[in-house]
Amino acid sequence: MDYELIIRPEAKADLLDAFHWYQEQRQGLGHDFKLCVEEVIFKIQRNPFVHKEIFQNVRRSVTKRFPFGVFYTVENEKIIVLAVMHARRNPMKWKNRI
């Protein structure tokens, strides 16, 4: 089954903020971060139900190299990415996006 991918504007902003932060730390690191997130999203698209629900139909997949989670829901053949957040951020930040 092919799922439509929807990345909410807030999640895009999360990704862009982290990208810029990593780029400031070291040139090219932001691109590495982006590739890691894209890999996670690709895996989610292939099998969105591989990750268990952690809160009210929200699932989370984590990146391998960076301490970030991709928070998403699966609804009506759509994968909706709610947030791309650092593991130490307050969980209420993504919970407010449901």
C-alpha cells in the first residue's frame, strides 16, 4: 500500500531549525542530519506500523546518528509527520500538535 506523506509546517520548521543549528556547528553536518531524517521517513513510508504508538495514535521513529525522533500518525492511507524533535525536548511540544 502506498501512503501519502504529509509533513506538517511545524515539522518542516523543526527540521530547518535543526539543520541550521548543525550547519553552524560544522559545515556539512546539517546535510548529514537531513539525510538521517530522510532515511527515517523513507522507512516509515515503507512500513508505517513498525513503530508502536506512544501517545494517542502517535508513533515515533528515531534517527541513528542524531538524538532526534520523527513523530507521526497514520490516518486514512496518509502518514502525517507532526514533529522532528530532539530527544531532550519537552514532550508537550509535540503533544500540542495532535
